[in-house]
Amino acid sequence: KSITGNTLMVHGTMPQIDCRLSCKATAARSSLTLGTVTFTGIKAGDQVVADGMIGELSVNGQQVTATFTRLPYVVPGLQTFNCPEVLTVEYYPTWV
């Protein structure tokens, strides 16, 4: 399931569902947080991806080092991401 925006309804019953968060930076930023991952040194136009499904962090398709406590995930129900950019959120609805 793929949704663009910063608020979405997550379907499934798994307590945590790995997800992929991505956005295109509209402005240069010293730091940009996507879910649980903070990237630094972002330039306008950069494509930033925090992929909790395959465990990869990238900017413009190149793997990067970023600060995080856990790779991104969503939880069932209404979820809002605090991000200055419009996010694309991808996940597989999972029921147990």
C-alpha cells in the first residue's frame, strides 16, 4: 500500500509494520527527519529514503549514514508523521 501525505490510516493488526518513507526535499536543510531517521546535509531536490522494509537509508539512490533508533515502521490506525516535506509512505498491510 502506498500513500502520499503526512497522515494516513494504516490497515493491519501487526503491532508494528515495517515501512518505506520517502520525499523530495523542497529546500536545503541541515537536518531532515523521516519517521525515526534523521538525515543531515540535505540539498533542495534530494530524494531521501528511509526504508524499514529492506533496511536501507539513501539520498539520491546512494546509501548514507543517518541517525536513528529504529528503522521506520507504522502501527495500525491513524498515523501522522511530523515532517516538513510531503511523504510517500509504503507498507504491506499485515494481519496476524
